[in-house]
Amino acid sequence: MTFHATLESEPVQAGTHEHLMVADTQGDRLEVDHNTGLATWVPAHRGDTVIVHGQLYIDSPDRAGIHCTHARTSSGCPLPGWIELSGQYYE
């Protein structure tokens, strides 16, 4: 899936992942789980606009996100993904 959104808060490091909370113009919110062991840290900040391409996951009715936002694939992420910030791709 590809999601055009704005960062709602500063990114958070959680182990080998960068977590970004994003929302689109309709108010749909997702947590982006970007694996920094497989991809470069995204130097994004609250208010930045990003385009995220990866695999949608749903943990519960109130919690959904995107993962597999890296070019190198793994058994859990069969297709490559990316995050675009200001014309730069982080994959």
C-alpha cells in the first residue's frame, strides 16, 4: 500500500525500528514501523509530509500500521518498500 501523510509527532527509536505516527488529510492514522537494521533512518520531523510504501498490518480495530518499508526483503516482507521525504527515498 502507498500512504500520503503528515507526521503527527517526532519519530521514536524502538530497538532496530524507527516508529513514525502519520495521518492523511481524511484523518486516517497509521504507525510506520521502519526497520533501521535494513534501511536508513528517515530524518523526518513533526509536520513533515511523507509518502510511505509498504505492507499494511492491523493489530486491532484501533491500531494499524505499515511495515516492510525497506528495499531488502525478508521472509516476512516479500516485497520491497520505501519512505519518501522531500524527494529523497529511504529504503
